[in-house]
Amino acid sequence: QAEEELRAAWSQQAGQLREMGRRERLLRSDVQRAGEQLESFKTRVMQVCSPSAAGSTGKPVTEQQVIEKVRQISDENHQSHEREKSLQKELSSRLAKEREVSANIEVFKNSLQKLQ
């Protein structure tokens, strides 16, 4: 009976080890696939951000390169937004001046007509 219990326990342990091995292989496969997807994503980001730089060296794109390029694009976007705000202010100011000049012209026309 003790032998049967040992065989059952050994069989159970062997089954658990096989299951752990299977899970480990699946995890390794998932990690490898995730790494390949990351490399593909980095390359695509660099192609979008800087088509001439991506893949031109034949070396894999580093995370630092991707981060720097995204930061650069973010900075350029911020500068562009600030420039747009500045131009909007300038446009509003010019429109206000134009309205003022138009109103003055109307007053001047009316005054001229009264004088005639």
C-alpha cells in the first residue's frame, strides 16, 4: 500500500512538473513574441517619426532612440501650439484694429455727408 501511495504521489508530482514545463514553454513563447512585437513597434514608430533614420543603419532601434524621437515630436508639437496661440492673438488684435478703423471711417463718412 505504501508503494502504491508513493507511485501515486510520484505520478502526481511528475504530472505537476510536466504542467509547469508546459507553462514555462508558453511563457517563454509569449515573452519572445512580446519582444518581437516591441521591436516591430519601435521600428514603426521610428518610420513614422523619421522615415530616413529608421532602418537605414540596419541596426535595431533602441528604446532611447524612440523616446528621444517621441520627445522631440512632442516638443515640436508644443512649439507649434504656442505659435498658433500667438498668431491667434495677433489675428484678434488686427481684427479689433480693423473694426476700429472701419467704425472711424463710418464716423468720418457721416461727418463728411453732414458737411456737404
